[in-house]
Amino acid sequence: MKQIIELHGKGESIRAITRLLDVSRNTVRRYLREPGIPKPKPRAKRGSKLDPYKDYIQKRLSEGVDNCVVLLREIRELGYTGGYSILKEYVHPFRRWRRKPEVTVRFETKPGEQAQVDFGRYRYLTPDGTPRYVWAFVLVLAWARAMYVEFIQRADVAGFIRCHINGFARLGGIPRKCLYDNAKLVVLDRDEAGQPIWNKRFLDFALRLGFDIQLCRPYWARTKGKVERGVGYVEGNFWPGARFTDLTDLNRRAQVWLDTVANVRIHGTTRERPIDRLIIEQAHLMPLPGPDKLLPFLREERKVGRDGYLQWNGSWYGVPWQWAGRKVEVQPDETTIQIWAGNERLAVHPRAVTPGQRLTLPGQWDGLPMGDRRRRQTPTAFQVQTVEVQIRSLLDYEALVVSER
């Protein structure tokens, strides 16, 4: 230091300089031996707790997973004991993209007033590496931020309605309004005055359950930002680590994730757990109606083929042969497929594990008359025996007539 050199030039001793500057004698001696400022010795770089897991992190980054919450959960299962910040700092340069800041006006609702609903479409690979897609129905209660998620193969009206029923049952009731985008499942088109032309089946469902349908402004998805963020949260937090055998297994794992992660985390906006707010909001929800009102929406009409099987969700299910060519109703649940004709249950099958599977009903062909098929009759000719006729003159016949007179 400059002061050490100046004091030493004035004749001060090392002891005096030590006392005046409150430094050690070795420090004074070092500066007096080496004019100028000594360079500090480089410290040995210490290892990080993250080092043993960097190869795994790089592998997940190459697979498109850069959500640090997901990565932290996964490497902690592998034994990582470090914190979140060091992981976030390491991952930051490898992120695929950065979001631009946007300004949005947030609208808050009262408990029981609104739910927001949307679909997400996610890609997965089959065991042989074939890419496939699955739809995720996401429902978020606007006040509590509690979520319901269900994966389905086909985003049709029947599945859409069934997911609503399952979601309302799981969350404990029905809100007064549900907010949607302008999907064909809800609104088919708009008339010349701009009024919505509703999907009749879904409108009937909403009227029977007693909730109002709300629509976003066209091409303005941020109107339902709560569920938009919910769809993104499923994609970023649940989907990257999803490993499943079939759709039933996937939905079971999604429910565990909802119960142990999504609905018990501290929400970034409310600063409360959705599950705690849900308990408050449930008191403001409308009750789910009885089975008599729900049953028409839990079943889907199908026509049985001439071979005695009907197709549902890409697989084939058998019914008694007497119903071939007739219309029946399919009632699916998480593990089984029930087939009904009015109040008569015709068959119960386990859900198919793979697309294209054909499930035969035990006794499906019992009593089938194998030899009673109607065949088209072809014209038939018959040969008759030859009869010899005696040929007489016409005079003989006239004489016979005269004699009878």
C-alpha cells in the first residue's frame, strides 16, 4: 500500500507502521520487499454440488426440458442436496427462448363466479419411437386457482362434456359461469349480427347444469389468461416428466400431480395454496345434479357393425349378436366400457390397452342359428313326362255333339 511506503520513507519502524495502520507486520514487510501492489494468489476453484448432475441436466435440456422447477425435482430424486438458485444460474444460458414482457389487465372474480376451460395438445413417443398426440382438458376455478386436468384421445363434444362432469365432481361443484374461446365444441359460428350459433348439444348440457357460457373476444386468448397459464403449467411442469403405459395410467399420474404439486403449491398471484382457497370457494359452487340429468351426457351413441362389434376410441367392443346393425349407447369410465340399449346393459368390457384392439364378449355368439341364412332363389325349370294324344278329325267331334242333342 502507498501509505506503508510513505511512512517507511519518513523513518517509521515496521512496528510503528503496524500500529498506525492496524495491519500485520508480515503485511508491512511484504509491501516493503515488493514495490507496487502484490497480485493476490488465485484460489483453487471449489467443486459445486451440481457437478455430478450436469450430464443429466444437459440430457434433459437436449430433450427440450428447461423448466428449473421440474429439473430440481428430478435431480433431487437422484440425490442432489443443493439449492434452486445455483441450478437456475447454470440453466439460464441454455434456455431455448426468452419471453418478451407484455402488459395485461387482470380481472379478478368472486368465489364461485367463474371457471375457465381450455384444451392443450401434447406430443409423446410410443415405445417404438412413433410420435403421437393427446389432448389435455384443463379447468381452472378463477378465484381459487384450483385445477382439474384430464387427458383424452379425441377432443370431441362427448369427451368435452364428460370432462366437465368429472372436473365439477372433483372440484366439488359448478360455478355460475364458464369461460371459453371460440372453439367449435362450444360455438359453431356467428350470425350476421355477430351473435353466436351454439353447439346445440353443449348448450343443452350447460342449461341442464345451470351455468352460463361466456366467450372470449375472438383472437384474444388472454381474456382467459388463468387457464392459458394453466395449460402452459401442465406442459412445463407435468408433461416433461410424464411416463405412462396407457391413457388410464396417464390420468392416474396427472391426478397425483394435481394433489401433490399443482394444487398445493404457493400460487404466484394469490400467494396462497389453491387447495386452501378451494375449501372456501366450494361453499359458493352450485351442486352437481343427480344421475338422471347427467346420464344422457355420459353416453355416446354408436352403431353395431354386422360383425357384432362397435368402434369406440379406436378399438372394437363386442355385443350380443342380436344387436348387429342396431344403435346402442357407450358409457365409458376410467377403467371400463359399458354398452347400453336404453335401460338394458348389454356388455361391460375393460378399456382397450392399445388402439385397434378387439374385445369379444363372453357368450357373444351363443344361440346364433348358423344354418338359417336366407339365400337368393334362382329360377328353376322342370322337365315333364311326354303324353301321347290321339289325333281325330273335326267331323268326329261334330257327330258327337249331334248325338248328345
